[in-house]
Amino acid sequence: MKGGATTSPEVIPGQETDLSEAFARGWQVIVWNDPVNLMSYVVFVFMRVLGFDETRAKKHMLEVHEQGKSVVAMETREKAEFYCHRLQEFGLKSTLEAAPA
């Protein structure tokens, strides 16, 4: 570019809204019951991956066991995907869903 002229990026209408939605805490991490993992192991994984204390980890483990699932986190999409992937690496069945509006 001659003369030091610069151009600013084009702003697309609605782009600011899209970015704020991408970083909104609107994604649920759900852990599902399975017949494989021991309850004590599930508590261990919740403490290790999600940073739960033992009481909170046991509460969510019992929800998974008794109700078939538990929402263990509500995060941005990126962080929810990270947690979901880490839980799966430890052998837990987990998914993420957009939070109900």
C-alpha cells in the first residue's frame, strides 16, 4: 500500500450479536448413566475434570444414577466442548446441548 492508507474491516450487520452469543454461557454438559462405571469412579472424574468438591461430585453422580442424567456444567460452547471431550476421555458418556431458551 502506498502512502500509508489503511482500510478498516467491513462490519457485517448482526456480527456483534453472533460473537456475543458464541461466548454466552448457553451450553449444557450432560452426563448420562451407563452400566459400566462405578459410582466412586464417576465421583473421582467429576472432581478431577470439573473441579467439584466431593459433596457436589456425589450429588451429580446420584442424579446420573437415579435420574439417568445430570447437567454438570453450563458454559460457553468452547468450554462445554472441552469438558464433554475430557469426560469422554475418562469413559463417561457425555453430550452437550444448547440451553433451553
